[in-house]
Amino acid sequence: MKNSAFLLVNQEVLPQVFTKVIQAKEYLRTAQASSTTEAAKMAGISRSVFYKYKDAVYPYHGKAEKQIVTIQVVLYDRPGVLMAVISAFYNEGANILTINQNIVTHLDEFYKRHKDFLPTYYIEELHLILLL
């Protein structure tokens, strides 16, 4: 689908199969279905139809419904900490658009301002941009 053009079309004029593909994708996203076969069956379409259109059909979410938020967090340099943060946002339904992870270059100044909250081995800061 290189150089593809996108259209915004009212779903009422489209064949119902496109709505059902989106519905099947939602079943997978929300873990109501554990496999594509189960999601397709729940939506009332065949698995081949699901695979044919799954990468070409997306729901539209207007800007009035969603909000983009930038969050900066300070993390400990330990395994699993970043994954815990990402999982917490994902579990609340947020879509993470970008992640920018940096090693703090101004550690001395940063530590002076936040010494009550941070151990001496803190080394990373993280910027998340979320679609809520």
C-alpha cells in the first residue's frame, strides 16, 4: 500500500464487512477475543476477510473525543520500571504515540532539586506523548 491515499467515508455507505473488521480488531484490542479466529467469528466475518482488510480499515476518532497529552516522568534505572509505566497507561486505554528516553546529562543540578525523591543511581528521564 505504498503511496496510498486515505478517505474519510461515512460507514453507512460502506459494505458492512468494513465495520465488522473494525469490530473484530476491537475484540482483539480489548482482549474479548484471544485469537483472530475467535474475533472474526464474534464479528460475524471469515478469517480471510479479516486478514484481507485488517491493515486497510481503521476507526476514526475525532479530536473532540480524544486528547493528546505529554508526560515527563523520572524513572529508576532498574529492569521492568519502564514497562510498568507503559503498561499502566495502556491498561487505562491510552495510546502511546511516542517515547523519548534520555540519559540525564545535567544529573548534578537535577539531583540537587530532587534529592528528597531520588536515589544517587538515577540516570534516565522519559517523555511520553499519549492519545487519551
